[in-house]
Amino acid sequence: MVEKKKPIVSVARNIDISKAVHLALDKIEIPNLSGKTILLKPNVGREVDPKLGINTNPDVVEATFNYLRDRYEANFLIGDSPIINTDTKKAFEQSGFTDLLNNKDLQFIDLDKLTPVKKEIPNGKILKNIRITGYFHDIDYIISIPVLKMHMHCGASLSFKNMKGLIYKRDKIALHHLQSPKLIEELKKSMRKIKELDIAIADLANIFVPDLVVIDASYAHEGMGPSSGNAVKLDTIIASTNFLAADIIALTLTQPEWSLEDVPHLKLISETILPSIKTLKDIKTIPENINKFVKRLEPPPKSITIKYQNVKLIDIDSCSACLSTIFNLLKNNKEFIDKHYTSEKPLNLAIGKGIKKSDLYSDTYLIGNCTFHQKENGTFIQGCTPVESTILKTIKEKLTLNSK
């Protein structure tokens, strides 16, 4: 019997991140891309500064582009579809991509600009169809260039999670609103933790996967990802033509005690799409011994309340945008919160579509449109997602009112 060829994942580290990219890509087999239309798909989901481990480091994208342009006569595109209420081009510019966007050999595209393509997902467990970028049929080869980060809802956000940016506009939010209790009950027989969002992300692998992966761990993101944790400088690049293998190696290096159980969408993909890849032993790494690259990151917290004992957050099926906004509110206004709230009389906040009346305290702030159905049972703050300043203003106004 012929032994099945293992997917190759190349890992490289260098303080000069461009050299790390070249070293990693040199060790994997990339097909002839001349004449192809290639999408460079970094994670540029928010308007934030570069090298915070939130958006992909532009130096990594530039090095990937230069490497491929020097070898292939191809049509190169770069683009993303960020979170709601974010201007795509502004997000790229603030994140340090201006020089790349001005490069005559690289065309910037807003993945939300064209009329979307509706894709049926006949094998989807929870998603039966989805609207994706209108550029989809114009692209021959997709390169996922995510930043390696922990994620409060998904465990970790890596090369496949980055593909969620191909979903059209607000349809990304729809993935957070799905409910299928019977399916969850069935899957929990074999998985210790799973939710509808995990299933929906895994379903996307039935309609698209990246052809090449360059995981950016120049500045990884630990703790409260996807945008409210801490940047950790690793100077590391992980490259592969197999996205699941690359994501497994990224976890092996940063969460060595985890299994795919801790990133449920990857476990589902490994069971349904790529059943031959489940652990490190199913992968060939270059170099063979990757122990020197291991750097354990702080995992996402199980609860914000652990860190902020004078805050009670009721979070039932929220999206990462709301959760990140809450965490930034707490982080940026800790002195104010500590002055006005205690563990005995905490600041009560609620987010997520699954909030019920029985979950709420009498003085809870209901944050975001998903909590609208409970607006009679607390102080409702409208928005998708409401900005931090609006939430803080509402809290201050109520404190003033209560003190009179």
C-alpha cells in the first residue's frame, strides 16, 4: 500500500520579516501562477494601526507579493471585507498598506464593491447558501495571509477563519445569528464545545479554501482576541499549500496543550473535508523539529468577569465586534469604572442575540441591536456595534441621574 503523502508546512523565523517570508516560501511547492489572477487576502478587518497583532502586518504581505511577482507573470489583487461600519480602504491605509496600494503591479479591491454572488452549500450542516464577494469568479488563486491571533469566540483565528472576509457585507453577521439547538445537541456528543458559529465557519470550506497560506506571526495576538488582547513579537512565518495543516502547526507553536477540540471549526473541517489531517503527526514540517519556534500565548479568557471583578458581562451568542467593543470600553476606562463600581455593586452589561429576561439584572445595560428584544428589561444602547463613546456617555448619564 502506498503511503499517503503528508502536507508540508514550512516555518521560518527572522528579525527581518521579509527574509522569514522568503525562507518559508522557498521550502514549499507553489504551482506555476503565470497568467493567473491572484488574490492576496490579508486580515484587515478594522481601522487600527499596524503591528498590533490585530490586522496583518503589511510587511508580510509586501514580502509575499514581491516573492511571487519576481517569479510569475500574474495579475495580482489585494483586498478584504472588514467588519460592519468600517471603510475598507481606510482600514488598509491606517494599517500601513498605503505603499502597497500605490504599487502599479498590485490592484486594490474592496471585496464588497461588486454585486455579490450567491453560493449554494449542499453539504452545509447549518449554512445552505451564502452571499460572497462579486469578485469570486474572477479569482484563480487565493492566498490567505492572516495574522495569528487568539479569538474569544473561535479559540483562534488563523488561515481558514481569515476566509470569512470573502463573505459579502452584513452576511458575515448572519453567521452569529444562526440557531440550531438540535444540531448542537447532536455534535456535543462527540465535541466538548461547539456553537452555531463554529459550524457555519466550517461549512464555508465546502465552497472555498485558500490555495496558499502565509500565516503572519511577526506580531501575534494573545488573550482577548480578535482585537483587544496583546501583541507578542514572534518574528515567525508559517507557510503551506494546505490550510488545515498550516493552522494545526500555528496552534502547535502557540497553544501546545490544545487539540482541534479547542478550535471547533477546524475540528469539523478535519472530520468532514480533510479527514487525513488531525494532528502534528499527519504533517511534514520544515524544519522537522519545530520546538525552537514554540512560544505559548495567553489563551482567550473564559470570562471578562475574571479580569474585571466589578463588571458582570452577560454574553450569550454575541459577535466578536460587540465583544471587542466591550473589552476596549473596560480597558480604556478602568479608572472610571473602578471609581463608580464594586464587586458588590458591579457594572452590568449584556450583549448577544441569546439574552433572555431571566439572564438580566435590574440595572443592566443592553448593548447592541441584538439585545433589542429585551429593551424593556434594562437600558438599551442601539448600534451594530455601538461605539465605545456612546456606551460610556449612556453610563455616565445614568450615573448622574441616579445620584440626583
